[in-house]
Amino acid sequence: MIDLFNALALGLLALLPLINPPTTVAVFLAFSAQLSREEKNKQAFLTALYVFIIMTITYYLGEIIMGVFSISIPGLRMAGGGILMIIGLKMLFPQPHPPVASGTSKEESTNFAFIPLAMPMTAGPGTIAMIISSAATIKTNTVFPSWVLLIAPPLIFIITGLILWGCLRSADFIVKKTGKSGIDAISRLMGFLLICMGVQFAINGSVEIVQGIINTNAHLLRSP
């Protein structure tokens, strides 16, 4: 059991900084300002559920899926960065909420749990890259028993989802303390930060691509 607890601790220490629940809570506040408590709770649950599903699929099938579609980690970073920049611009320069079209439910018009909260805000390129690399490393791991390596990953993902869900559920407390003007300020601030994060994701992806080209050319030059 000690081995299991150690594996869980290591996994959570690696995932939680990437998941970054406080940042997700701030974005959640911006998107859920007009929702009722029940709707907020539903979006919080769906966000945590989607994050758990994304992490689980990434761990067991991520390397295969990316290989089938020839998707590289730099490409994933650049795509995620583009999405974050678009969402950030909408938050920084919000448009008046249009009336809900006939035949479209309010639930459909306010479903932001998957995009952007779960993907790419929480379970984004960095998280996916870390999980895929960890899955590959675990195959040759000899530190933990095999049964621990079998049980620990899904437990880590479940605990991470529960922590995120608890943080999002506490958003109402933050709303009471900040008020509507505070939420608007948080929304614009997070929009700016999302743009910065998106640009940085795109830069990191570009740097990785250039570095890969340089390494390939250097290898070719050294080859006889």
C-alpha cells in the first residue's frame, strides 16, 4: 500500500501544477456569471468529468491516436494556443449577449464545460504531453510493482477530477465576495492571460519544430 500511496503522490504532484485549478476557477467564474447555481454546479461536474475522460483516454490511447493522425506534440501546442487566443480575445472584448434563438435551449448556449474549460484550458497540450510521455516511461518502470502501475493511473485521474470539481463548486463563494464588477474584471484579466498563454503555447510549439529541424540537419551533417 505504501508503494500505491507514493505513486499517487508523485502523479498528483506532476498533474496538479499543469491542471492549475485556481486558474480554471477564474475562467469558470467569467463564463458562468449569468448562470444559476444549479447550472454552475452542472458545468462544474461536466468539466471535471471531461477532464477525467480526456486524461484517461490520453493515457491509454493518446500515443496511438496521435500516431494514427500524425499529430506531433508541437502541433498540439500550436493548435491549443490558437484556441486559447481566440477565447481570450472574446473574454477581453466581450460582445453583448445575443438573444437565444428559437429552438435553442439556454443549456445549449451556455455549455462551456468541454471547450474551453476542459480542453485546452485544463487538460491542455502540456497535460496531454506529460501523460503520454509518462505512459511511455511507465512501460519500462521497475521502481513500483506491476499492480501499482495498473491501479495508480486511473486513481490519480479520479482524484484530480474530484479536486477540480471541488474547486469549481466553491466558485459561488468567490462570486459573493467579488460581485458583478469583480467578475467582469476577472473575466477581462483572464482573457488577457489566456491570450498570453496561447501565444506562449504557439511559441513553444514553433521552437520545438525549429529545434527538431536543427537537430535533424545536424545529425545528417555528422552522418558519413
